[in-house]
Amino acid sequence: MQTEVLEEPKVLQEVLSHLSRPALPGVLRIQQGIVRATHDFMFKRGLTQLMPLMLSPITDPLNHGVVDASIPYADKRWSLTKSMIFHKQLALMHPDLDSIYIVSPNVRLEFSDRAQTGRHLFEFTQIDFEFKNKDRFYVMDFMEDLVNFVFARLNEELPELLLEIRDELLPLYEKWPVYRTEKLEAALGPDYEMIQSQLLDTPYWLLNHKREFYDKEDQMRPGTYFNYDLVWPEGFGEGLSGAERENEYKQLLKRMTETGANKEIFKDYLEVAKRGELPRTAGAGFGVERMTRFICRLQDINDVTVFQRRPGHASIF
Ligand code: ASN
């Protein structure tokens, strides 16, 4: 009882000093610069912006467990958005929409084993984009262009702030190196992603992760997938994931059986696929706070946010 009385002001004090720390406004200004430049890039490249959804009967099942975040409403269970993956695919059914993007809040109630990774928040913002009739090569080139565009813009608009925060302006990259997950793992062991991230000073692509049923399987090499992760260098780790999407009914059923997905929840989505109406798409999404963290060279992603969202930890605001 006594500890509880003493603990409360301590937590409050910690939260108040977190939200009034001197470094915060500069970090937020960089983050604002990222979002502004990304909007400009998307506009120049002709992508249409969709507004985000926070609730849906279907959301990304993810390939790792999180605490359930769903609520009952209108005779259904509605999940808070973990990613807008299915909605991107469905929105592109419109014959006159070919490319879209969304600044999308994602809620993923991670377990506390991810509290100290420096990369996980239990709610964050993802910029998700998707193209009809494009492949992985197109999306990877697009993201490389986006990063150089955003970095060049920040160098131009906020040079003094960048020098103050990271001691140097942002680099503009040549083509990023590409690795296959299985090869890197064979060479570097189970911690391959982070080891390679620490070794490099350029972002790199990691192909072929075991992920969800919506990633297209390579029919020439079953068990491998047309997906890609962007990994930030200097030990900052994964910052984007994407894929060519599965849109064929039979293959979706097969993959859902393999991943153990709940087909009942996805029955209407499957019906669209069965009718042959799911378009062929490819896309990706990057974490805004993760890009900000990389640019500002912050060890803990909670130092990007005003209000801490550390997995498994109570936050009072
Ligand atoms: N946004 C990711 C994608 O487009 C999915 C995710 O965040 N899990 O593949």
C-alpha cells in the first residue's frame, strides 16, 4: 500500500520530465520534415492519399503474437489496425486507382520482451504504400528514391538542426545492397540482421522472410517469398517491410492453412479473391518513428515520442 502511494508521483514525475526534455522539439521537427517531404514525394509520383482506418473486422495477423486489441461493435469484433495491408489491396480494386498511400496509426500490443529492443512501440505510425501491377523491383527502387528525396529535403531545410542532432548532414545513397535472409543467416548466425546492420553504413535490403499469408510465394521455389525488408545501417535495424501480394484464391487458402490463419474472419476477403477480383499489387510500409530514430541517432525509439509507448509498460497519459 505504502509503495503504491509513493510510486504514483514518481511515475508522474518521470512522464512529465520525458515530455519536457530539451531535445524533444528538434526531434519532432525532423519527424515533421520527414512526413512533409514524404507527402511531397508521393504527390510528385502520383500516389493518391487515403485516410487511415483504426477499426476493421480484419487486420494484419502479423507473424508474431501480440495482445488482442479488439472491441465488440455492431454484432462483430473490430480489431484496432495492426497494418492496413488488406485495405491497400482492396482499395486498389477501383479501376482508376493505381497507386495509394496512407499515413496510418498502427496498434500492436507487443509483449514486454520487446521493451528493450529500442525499436518497438505498442502504437506507432506507418506510412504504407501500394501499387497495382508493379513488382518488388519497382517498389524497392521507389523506396530508395523516397529516402534520397526525404534526406535531400531535410539537408536543404533543416541543416543546422541536423548538425546539432547528428553532427553531420544526411548521406545520399547509391543503390542499396541486397541480401537473401537464408544466405546472411548461414554466414552470420541467428543475429544476422543486426550484425549486418552494424557492419554497414548504407541501408540494405533483406529478401525472403517467413511472414504472413499475404506475401506472394515464388512458384519456382516453393517456401520462398517475394518480400523485402529495409534495414537501416549503424545497428538501427529493420525500418520497412513489404512484398508482392498473394491475390489468388487457392494459393491464399494454402498459405492460410500453413500460417494457421482464421479463415472464418477472412471469409469476405476470401470471397473477393475467389471471384478473381483481388488485384495484383506490391507495396510496403515504413515506420515513421524508426526513420526519425535513425536520422537522429537515438538509441531508444521512445525518445522520438512525446508520450512513451514502451511494450508492456504502463503509461499514465
Ligand atoms: N505494411 C507492411 C506491408 O506493406 C505490412 C506490415 O506492416 N506488417 O507489407
